[in-house]
Amino acid sequence: MTVDRKATNTKLTTTDMAVQSYLEKHIGHKAIDVQRAEIAWENMRPYLGDLPVEELNGHTINQYVAQRKVSAGTINRELGVLSAAIRWCYTQGYISQLIIVPRLPSPPPRQRWLSKEECSSLLREARRYPHVFAFIAIALLTGQRREAILGLTRDRVFWDEGFIDFNEDGPLCERRKGRAVVPISGEMKSLLIALQSDSLYIVNNNGRRVRDMRKAWSKVIEAAGLEKDVTPHTLRHTVATRLVRDGVPLIEVSKLLAHKDSRITEKTYAKFAPDYLRNATDNLTIAA
């Protein structure tokens, strides 16, 4: 059956109306991190909010990019939200034309990681915020993503079997990035015992699930004397880099990071392996 778009169109004339409809009617039921999408649109709204939907094109988006003055990675994350909103509004018949939202060239992956001294400073300053300290400690002991750690519930800590399952059940599990099953080390066991509480979540703030710790994180970073480019994801890079430098096989690092393809791990971290291409270069000579 052919959908009559004119019949279902509710005249979402401005870009703000389209995105707000997407946030209110769709993403709240489907998305993993709703707040991130809402923040992305709050950042874009001053530039594109009043723009008629039919005027959303490469030229107007380039104007937003020029005025926004943030990294290409941030721009692309925000444009991703806008693109998803426009596609959804089109499929629902709220707008009559599917508009392609162009993106910037993908930026190179971040290579920032922390030294042992920086990790110690971070942990020391985080003790004023128990939930941030717990997050940092678990991240450094497991290498898991922020969402996996903040969403970890006590029923997924298997004491007798000796592992933590960071995977979740539910309708959104297939859309999440990879998560791992991680053995409980001696240090992790001591940390989990110290973090015992009545809360369902391992990382919690007065018993409540932690969904946003940006303000506390910024204060900890500043107090530790670290640059603003140090993000929660930097801890994951730190774990991977340290393991590879210590000679842990890339396949094991890949499984810990829950990369779906070990080539992702190799592309990013192989250069840190102690014997990276050593056999090849040792056999090279300038002799005729």
C-alpha cells in the first residue's frame, strides 16, 4: 500500500519542530542515551532551529559548521542526531521530502591515553565524588565503555563463577556497541566489596543510577591538572594502550574491549606492541 504523505503530513515547518517531534515521540522510547541527543540539539538549535525544513541543505549546514567552531567529531555527532530526526519525520509522513544531511570527513581516532601518574592523580581527586571514583576505578580495571559501566547492575556480577557480564538484556541491546564478559581480578573483587550498597547499580550517586557526570568529571579533571581533552573514553584507550605495551596479545585486548572485529584493535593499537614489525625491520639493510 502506498502511503499518502500529504494526508499524514502535520506541517512540521521548522527544523526545530521536526527535531522536537523526533525527541518527544520517538527517541525517548528507542535511544540508548536520550540526553546526549537532547544536548546535541540544544547546541544546534541557535543556528538551525528557526530554519524552514525545506531550506535545510548543504549551504545552511555549512553555515552552522562555520559558526559552531568545535571539533569535526562533535559536529558529526550533532549532525547525526539531526539526520536521524529528519529521516524519522519523513518515514512518519511529518515532512514530505527526505533531506540528506551531509557530514564532515571523519576525524582521526583520538590517541590520548594517561600515564600511571595521571591515573593516580585522577583517582585521588575523584575521591570527593564517590560515583566518579567508582567509575574511574572500574574503567581502569576492565576497559569497558562509559555506558556499560554506569549501567552495570549487581545481578550481573557473578561472584561464584568469577566474572562480570557487562551485557544487558532488553530491546536496545542489539543496538549497543560491544560489551564484554570480564573475569574478576583480585583488585576488582576488593573494589566491588568496597562498593557494596543497597542500590541496584554498582556505580550510583546516593543510590540512584548515574546518567550524567559531566560537571563532576570536569571538576576532577581540572583538579588533577589534566587537559579538557581527557574524557571518560580516554580511560578505555589507556587500558588498551597499557596492555598492548605490556605484551598482551592483540586478540585478547580485542576481546576485552569487545570489538566486533579484531582489525579495529590492530589498526588502533598494534603500533604500541613491543615487537611491532621488529622482525621485518631487523631484516632490512642498506647494504648493496
